[in-house]
Amino acid sequence: MPELPEVETIKESLQGMVGLTIDDIKVMKPEYIRSWENRPADYIGQRISAISRRGKFLIFETDTGRYMVAHLGMSGRVYLEPRGKELQKHVHIVFELDNELELWFQDARRFGGLWLVKDPRIMLKDMGIEPLSRNFNSRYLKPLLSNRRVAIKTLLLNQHLIGGIGNIYADEALYEAGIRPDRSAGSLEPGEVHRLVQAIKQVLRSGIDQRGTTLRDFQDGYKQKGEFQDYLKVYGRQDLPCPRCQQPVVRQVINGRSSHFCPSCQK
Ligand SMILES: [Zn+2]
């Protein structure tokens, strides 16, 4: 599933769209549009003025203040193709742009969607803090953890608390911080909370530097794969040696999510 670094990578790759005009919108699957505050036709003739990201959401803004907010779900893709190219399977929405390119929204499993809204701040008002922001620090995280019995891994995935972390980067951050994913959140010592904050920022930044993790589907707006999969230390590496101590990495299901950790390096 695309997480913060993957959505950030797509966002960066699409910056060339800023300033282009939407000539037409084709909707193959109306149910892929999750909010109809604006109609697709409202965007025709509009110029794209900004492309941003919040958590795992990609946000397109037009110069008249209309927004299209995309979530890629499990396997969604957003990418550019030459205008008039034969549509591939599972392409649900197409924006025709005035530079002879089209932006395709493709989603085989359809857990994603597109919201046509007037104000994304209202739609995303319950989204947690951006983990790469300055305000995300131990002073912020410590009170979120205190007295919580939920597993720290589960808490990190809660988008209402922190926006953008999913299974891959949660496992990698907990490994870097030396904390077992099944520890209760409230049991973390102040030093561990500090290490976890640093580790979250570090793995997310590395993920962005490597242009995301491509295990199956992920690609950027020009169909380029990411490379962070080559740098994963525990995620998806069950039974392979821990890079630090050579003990086999363990996979364990925690609250329904598969989790990977080193039982020797993580306490
Ligand atoms: Zn280890």
C-alpha cells in the first residue's frame, strides 16, 4: 500500500502538471468518485495550480479553488500517458491535459478513490500530525502514548494520530528504534520515545530519497519504480538474517497486520 514516501514521490513526479489546463475529464467508473461536492465537468477548463500531499492523500488544486483529493488504497496508481493511448484495464478516471498528456487513475482493487471537494481541510480534518513536520517530536508523541495499552505498532498506523505511516515504514522505524512492535504504547520510556521519533523521520526521509518502496505495484507519475525495497531491514524479510545481529527476522500478526522484527535487537 502506498504510504507517505510513495505518495510524496508521486506528488514530486507530477509537479510538471502545475500550470496545465484540464481539457476534459473521462469517468469510466463513477463509483470511484467518493465525493461529488463538485461535478467532474466543473474541472474542465481549469488550470492546475498546486499538487500537494497530506498523510497518504494526494491533493490537486485548481486556480479557482476546486480540489481533487486522491487516495491510492492498496494498489492504486496515478500516472501520465500520451493522449489517445488505448486505456488499460482498471483505469477509472482520466484527466486530459493541454500538453498532449493524460493523467490516469488506475486501481485494480478499488480500495482507493477520488474526492471532488471544495475544501480538503474539512475532508481531512481528523487526520493526525505530519510526521516529518517540526511539531512531530517527543513532546508531542509522549502524551499520545501514555496509559495506552494498544501495541505501539498499531498506534503508529492510526491515521487520526499520525498521518502517512503504514505497515512497511512502521516496521522499519520500530527496528531502527530497537522497540518490539507488540510493546504496549504506554510502556515506552522517554528515551525510547525520542529514538522512535528520530527513527520515524529517518525511515520516511530515506523512503523519499529512494523514491518509495516497490514490492508489487508502486510507481511514480512516470511509471518509474522506487528503490527503498533494497534497503528494508525487517519488512518482508522473515527468516532472513537481521542486518545487525544475524538472528532470523520474525513475522508476527499484530492486530491483524503482519509485523516483522528482530527478537534480539528489539526490546
Ligand atoms: Zn538483530
